[in-house]
Amino acid sequence: MAPPELRYDGQTVVVTGAGGGLGREYAIFFGARGANVVVNDLGGSFKGEGKGSQAADKVVDEIRSKGGKAVANYDSVTDGENIIKTAIDNFGRIDVLINNAGILRDISFKNMKQQDWDLIMAVHVKGAYKCARAAWPYFRKQKYGRLISTASAAGLFGSFGQTNYSAAKLALVGFTETLAKEGFKYNILCNVIAPIAASRMTETVMPPDVLENLKPEWIVPLVAVLTHKSSTETGAIYECGGGHMAKLRWERAKGALLRTDDSLTPGAIALKWNEVNNFKEAEHPQGPGNAMELLETAAQLP
Ligand code: NAD
């Protein structure tokens, strides 16, 4: 049986950083599947220098030339309200927000300048916040919304020379997990992707034969599934690249349980260190409530 063709007719999709790389692929896909697309891009370098309208305009032209509907927006994501306003002014609604815009300021922690830290935090964290904040009232009112945040393996696992970027990317996980909880009863589904794909961001750090197998268009179908009206998935993290996609989750070792009295000493923990770190009978906690249950069990120890 042929797989179904997911469509987005009549919906408005905002893609930030859609002038190139992954964002461009999302925008072109949604434009070809019936959506109205806001193609946002500041048009600067991958280090966040400069700006221009060309990148976004080119993608808009491409969508329109294939019969799709798209408008450009050249604001920085840190002015997210203007980006969402572009959607409302042109199409009267917003259904999907893909927080994708991003830059790099890679440098060892020892040599990092305040500006390298601040700019990365501004574009990734404040930018995602500002766009989501502006879209949220519309999502709530219409009891429908789909939001994607773009994290990175650097944030999930750490990555040499990327303290700023890693911190920002993991911040987006906490941000999105919480939005998923707050949005659930309004049918606002929020998920995180950690992609790996060939783009101007990765072309300087990966060899051409590897990049050949990491086409950015191969990330699009997963995002399409997560943002479709048929999706029920929320608060999830997916790694995706080169045709592979997989959900990630937290794992908690079974751990040690110590009596909460004078016997809870550093030495007592040292004796149970293997238990603290033993993943043989691991659990997969879903939220803070889970840890509270453990604490209650601890309180009942003889
Ligand atoms: P890219 O540089 O090709 O695309 C990023 C786009 O964002 C650019 O077009 C850029 O002009 C735009 N942008 C930058 N700052 C902006 C701002 N302030 N406001 C609006 N637009 C802005 O890189 P990409 O690889 O396509 O990256 C897309 C997203 O995926 C980023 O968030 C990146 O951190 C993330 N990511 C990419 C990879 C990868 O392997 N390519 C891996 C992990 C995460």
C-alpha cells in the first residue's frame, strides 16, 4: 500500500531561518502541500553577522513558481512578534511554528567572549521564546497548534568548543517540554528535533562524502509528521539524519535508597556507588512527579 500523502491545505506555517539549509527545505515542502508559508530569514552569515532580504525572497519565489503561497519576513527571531504578525496580516492565522533559525559561535570555553555567549542565547533561546510567545495566544484561541524546536546533539551530549550552543540547545528542550504540558489541553503539540544534515553550518566540519549522505530534505518528513493534524505526539525528542530517526528519552538508574538520618553520609554513598550508577534495572521517568514517588519511598525506609 502506498503511504498517505500528508497535506496542510489552508494552514499557515511559519518557518524561521527558512532562507537556507533545513528551513528552506521545510518551507518548500509545506508550500507544495497546500500551506501558506511565512519564510522568515534575517539573511546574515552563519556566525550571525550582517543581514539581507535575498535569502528569504529566493525561497518565496521558488514556492510561488510552483504554485504555492508564501510571503517573506526579514526580521530577526528576537523580534518574533513581527514574524507572527506577518502570518496574521497575510493569511489571518498561524497553525504551525517551526523554530529553526540558528547560528554558531564555536570557540573553546577558555577563549569565549561575552558576545559569543550572548548572541547564541539571543538567537536560539530568546528567538524561540519570542516566536512561540507571539504564536501562543492564536494557538490557544483556535485550540490548535503545532510547534517544533530545533535542538542538537551538541546540547544533548555536549560538544567540544560549543558551550554556548550546547547550553542554548538544551534550554530549548526544557522550554519545549514545558510548552507541551501547558499546551496539551488546547491541542497544541510541541516537540523537539535534534537533526544532523548538510548545510553551511556543517560543511566546514564534515567531509563531503559524509555530507552527501546527510541531505537536509531527509529531515523534512519527520517534521511533517509531527506537525500534521493527525499527530498526537507531544513533548518528545527525536534525533534525525541520513534517513535514520529515533526517539530519545531520559533513563534513570534504579539507584540507591538511603535512610534520611545521620547515617546518610558521604561514606555511606561511596559504599553504594555501584547502585547509584547501575542502569541494569533502569526506569524512564516521564516527569517530576516520578521523582516525588521515589522520595516518598525513601521516607518509608525502616
Ligand atoms: P543554516 O545556517 O543553513 O540555516 C539557518 C538559517 O537561520 C540561515 O538561513 C540564517 O540566515 C537564519 N538565521 C540565523 N539567525 C537568524 C535570526 N536571528 N533570525 C532569523 N533567521 C536567522 O543552518 P542549518 O543547518 O539549516 O540549521 C538549522 C537549524 O538546525 C539551526 O537551529 C541549527 O542550530 C540546527 N541544527 C543543525 C544541525 C545540522 O547538522 N545542520 C545539527 C543540529 C542542529
